[in-house]
Amino acid sequence: MKNRWELSRIGIFNYWYYGYQEFHFKDGRLLLRGQNGSGKSVTMQSVITFLLDGNKHPSRLDPFGSKDRKMRDYLLGEKHVSNIEERIGYLFLEYHKPGTNQYLTTGFGLEAKKDSTSLHSEWGFIIYNPFKRIGNSENDLKLYKEEKINGKIEQIPLKQSDFKKELGFDGEVASGQEEYQELVNKHVFGFPDIEGLKKFTWLLVQLKSPKLSKSFNPSTVCEILTNSLPELSEEELTPLTDTIESLDYIEKEILETERDLKSISKLNKVYDFYNSVVLLEKTHYYLEAKKRI
């Protein structure tokens, strides 16, 4: 499909141990290589499926399903390593239509403070101006403002209010997870409703599980794939139910016809015998009359 969006770029700014990092896709595909513990899983789990549906439950952020780490922990860094008191970071996922210069970006801004057990604030966003991209060029949307601190130019991440001003009319900032899902579904996937998006991301979570072959047998995988199918609408079910009802009616008609045929066959057998007797009598009368003549 020519008009289908393809994954183009992952962007991470001021998150985990990243300053600013981009990961570029080739034809919608991305390969990450690195030693164990280098951050491959954290990187991917923080982006997919979080930036698809905005679900930041701890089990979604750990490839093994652990609930030990929250999004706040990834933003501030591990306690025994990082001394960050508060931090604002950004995650974004950019899409591209092949053969065009059109782009679309979805993402989240995150703010955390060390004295809180959860995120201080969060804001999902979408950039639907096809010619507006996040970057450092003059016409790009910037996730930071530059300030001179101790004689050095620093990139200070934008707060939510500043980000809204920077975004302007090029996109929208979602007021909550459900609104973010609505925006992503509307502009990227186009499911009939967000339930389709939720089932899609649920399936991705299941299939992304490590050591899938040890956790699931073929019947379990079949069940997962079956459960991921969208529910049929009433419009789709109506022709099917009409056909089933029609088959039931036809079957009933066939049974009644067979029963009538059986009864008629018995009557026909008796009537044939009656006709034979009448024919015999008339033949006898004919022969007698002929003899007399």
C-alpha cells in the first residue's frame, strides 16, 4: 500500500542514560546489536509499545514482565548510579510515507522528581503537519531551549507548557492516555475504534516476549492470535446469520418434502394395484363381450 505509514525514526532525549539519540529505520525495519546489558531491551520496551498506546505499566517496560521498574525509574536512572533529582525527557516515534516528503510523529514528554514514586507529569503528543519534524534545524520542532549555564550552552528540555507553544498548530497534545490512543489510531492505524489498537498492541506484547518457544506451545500461540482478531460488527454478522437461517429453512423444506414423497409413494403403490384390478375386470368384460358377439 503506497499510502501506508512506515517507521522512520526513534528519538530519545534526556531519558535513561541517553542525552539525545536517534535510531533510523530502513524500509520500516531496525536492527539493534549490542552486548548483554547495553540497553537494547530498555530502548525498545520504552518505545514499543508505549508510544503506540501510551500504556506505561511496569510490566510493559520490562521484557520479562517484571513490575519492579516504573517509567520514573528509567527517566531518573538507577538510584545507586544516578544522582538526578528531577528530569524532563522525551520519547518519539516518527513515521514516513515512502516516496514522499511527508512525516508524522507521535511521542511523549515525561517529567519525574526524585521525591515522588511516580511521574510528576506526562503529555502525549502528535505532529500531524506532514512537513514538520523534530530536529535541530531552523525549521524543525525543538524539544529544548538553549541556555548559557556556567559559560556553557546547555540544552534544557521544554516543559509541557513551553512544548505546547512550540508545537502550535502543527499537532496536538493529548490530555490523557485515551485521547492519545484516539489520535494515534486516527492518524496512523485507522482501526474502527481504539479497541482494535489495544488488541494490536496486546498482541505485540505477547509476541515480543523473550524465549517465546519455552513459554508457549503452538495451541497457546494459536489462541493468542485468535484472541487478537477484531470483533465482527453487526453489519458483518447480518449476512452470515441470514445465510444460516436460510440454510435452516431449506433443511426443513427438504425434510418435509422427503416425508411427503414417502407418503405419496405409498399411496401411489396402492393406486397402481387398484388400477391393475380395474384393468383386469374391464379386460374380462371386454373378452366376454367379444365372445358373445
